[in-house]
Amino acid sequence: MSTTQSERLRELLEPLVSSQGLDLEEIAVDSVGRKRVLRVVVDSDTGADLDQIADVSRALSAKLDETDAMGEGEYTLEVGTPGAERLLREHRHYVRAAGRMVRFQLAEGGELVARILRVDDDGVDLEVPGVKGRKATTRRLTFPDIDRARVQVEFSRKDMKDMKEEEEA
């Protein structure tokens, strides 16, 4: 039996989120003054649009109203997506970040900023941007090589179509 409120909430809410075609990424209960805020983060391989967020929010709200999972006090339910600079924790996060620039904190020390080209069960193939006019290089990182990874915001991001055209050339 689960012991923490977050674990109990995950057990209660995950089937509802999954039934909407989404993954339950995170649950957090925070105190804001005398009120509590239940933050639920959802995502999918294709992203979550506003209609999906609204549908899952209504389903979660109804389920929470019929149970005592949040106790007697007032709380606010917030449902959202991971955001632009998401931390990559699960294999599926790396798959969803293919084509994106990521800042890697390496297990051996140091860091690397590179674009994820491909992801498999063992690790990631990367394109490391060239510096001072040099060509970009490729590099392989296995998951044990990675201590932490976070997606970086790009204002002129290369899309997957451009990357495939470069590979074919």
C-alpha cells in the first residue's frame, strides 16, 4: 500500500490520464498560504493540446471530488505540460526530445550542449555544433554517461525535416 499522498494520488489519477491518451509525468502538492495546489503534469509523444488538457482536468477534478484523496481542506487543481526547458528523466522523454538541443551534465564531469539525433535503448546519438566555423561532429552517449539532461529553448530551431535532408545529402 502506498504511503505518501503523491503515491496515492498517482495510483488514483494515472489510469484517468492514460485513458485520455496521455502520460502522467509529475504530481506535486504544494502549500500556498492556507490553500494547497495540486499540480499535475501530463504529456504524450505528440504533445498535449489545450482541449486534451481541459478534458483530463475535468476528469481528474470529478475523480478527486468523489474521493477523499486531497482531504477536507480547499485546494486548486492545475493541469499542464512539462514546459519548454523540461528535464529529461525517462527514456520516453529523450525520444520526445529528438531534434532538440539539450544540455547534458555528464557523469564523468563537465557538460555538453548538443542536438539529439536518435535515441535507442542504450543511449543517444548527438550532433555537437561546430565552434568558430568548424563543422558539427557526432557523438554517442549511453544513458549511464548522462547525469542530467535538460532541453534548451531555441528561437531558430532546426526541425526534423531539415535534419533528415542534411543526413541524405
